[in-house]
Amino acid sequence: MAAITSEIIFDTAKPARSLWGDALKRLGRNRMAVASVVVITIFAVLAIAAPLIARHDPDFQSRARANRGNGGTDLPPLWDSEGKPDYWLGTDNLGRDIASRMLYGARVSLVVGFIPTFIIVFIGIVVGLNAGYRGGWVDSLLMRITDVTYAFPDLLLILIMVSALHDKPIADIFGGLLLIFVALAIVNWVGVARLVRGQVLSLREKEFIEAARSIGTPNWRIMFTHLLPNSLGPVIVSATFSVPGFILTEAFLSFIGVGVKPPTPTWGDMISSGYNSINTSPHEVWVPAACIGLLYLSFTFLGDGLRDALDPRMKL
């Protein structure tokens, strides 16, 4: 009788990775996206640690008559021969420390960038999921509301809201930040809603959704545990591109004087204040402008990287 032999074959194939794992790996290979994450992280750390890093009160006016003996006036930046170590970027036309105001201004810019984004993503997901999955009159009603909102020019509506309510009590909440949040969110959720609706329409007839319906899974569970996770890729990319737009809009509103109320330091207000002395102290304009531009480019490059990383057609 022939000997019976058995051969054990070990599977040496690489373990399967999830879509998010593949996306993270692709993102890590994108040098511009990684550099953008580093820049954004540095800005976030500086903003959070502003009370520890800033050497002076950002609202302290050394040019005020009562404070002239407490810090000098109109100091040049540190690279000037007359600059002082305690005032890295010198002082502005009111004798306020520019470096301290830059640090606290980063807080406003990042908060205005992220919080309205979370609001519009939440509203857009709720509207888009219900419109795309339920269909019928629900879809028609929600999409008509979306179309009406989309018809208004974004910046014009924001300017009208902020200008009309600038002297109202709502404009004093959090130094005017709440009004900025509402104005930015009320006109920008439509893009996310349309994006989510399109994703849901392409997914709701798939086999895994039909299987979930056949076993009696509630509609809300199908929407939030099956449809939403498979629609998040484009939503994340869209949200990443929204953040720099909100930062730039807030800077523009502060520049024209209808943004966050003084004395809260913002980069847009600093550019507006420094514009009058641009010939003698150009750094009062280009330093906050450079920070806005750097942060804007970082989020844009990160959005590009996420768009490529979350595309399942991209190969490792």
C-alpha cells in the first residue's frame, strides 16, 4: 500500500486591509498632504497653547495714556535693530503686541473653520440621507428647500445677515462668533446634502441594502450603519475643502468691519488695522496674510490628498 502523505500549505498572503487602512497608507505616501497635516497641527498647537506662549495680553494697548509707562509704543519687529525680545513682531498702531494677537487670532480662524464645517456636515448628512433613501415626496420637499437655499449667493447672504444683525444681542455672543457660525452654516449645507443624496441613490439598491431590508432592519439603522459609512469618503473630502473657505470668509468679513467684534483678535482685523501703516510697517499686513494663505493652502493640499486616498480605484 502506498504511503499516504500530507502536505501542509501555509498561507503567506498579506492580511486584508480595510478601505480606511488602504486610504491611510495612500495618504501617508502623499508628501504634500503629510506636510499639510504637519502645518495644520502646528497652527492648532499654537492656538491651543496661546495663553502659555503669548508674552503679553493681546488687548493691552500700550499707547493708551494710562498704560504708556508699561510697555512702550510702536515697537518694530525683532529683526529690526530697535526691536525688543519680548515683542517678536513689534506692536501695532495701538501698541498691542502683534505676536500675541497672531496666536489668539489663530484660535478664531481654526474655530471658524471647523465648527461651521461640523454644522453643515451634520445638516447635510441628515437631509441627504432622508432625501436619497426615502425618496417620494420627502425627497421632493427636501430638494426643493435645498434648491431655494442654493439659489442665494453665498457671500451676499452672509453679508446681509451679518450686517443686519451686527448690532443685535446675538452678535455679542462669543464676541460675534455665533453669528458667524450661523451665517456660514445656513448657506453652505446644500452642497453636502446633494453629495450625500447622490451617494445614497447609488447605494440604496445594492444587494447588501436589500439583504438588510429583507431581515427587517429599521430604516434609520440602514441609513446610519450601512449607507452613511459607505458615503463618508466624498463627504470628508468636501468638508476638508470647506474649512479654508470659511477661514477666508471670516477674514474678509473682519477686514471690512462686519466680522468678529473687537477687541477679539482676528487675522482679518489685523490686516485691516495694519493696512493704514503698510508703508512704514508692512509686516503688520503680510504676517497675518501669510498665515491665512499658508493655512488655506494646507487644507487645500490635504483635501487633494484625501480625495486621491479615498478613491478605491487608486492602486498602492
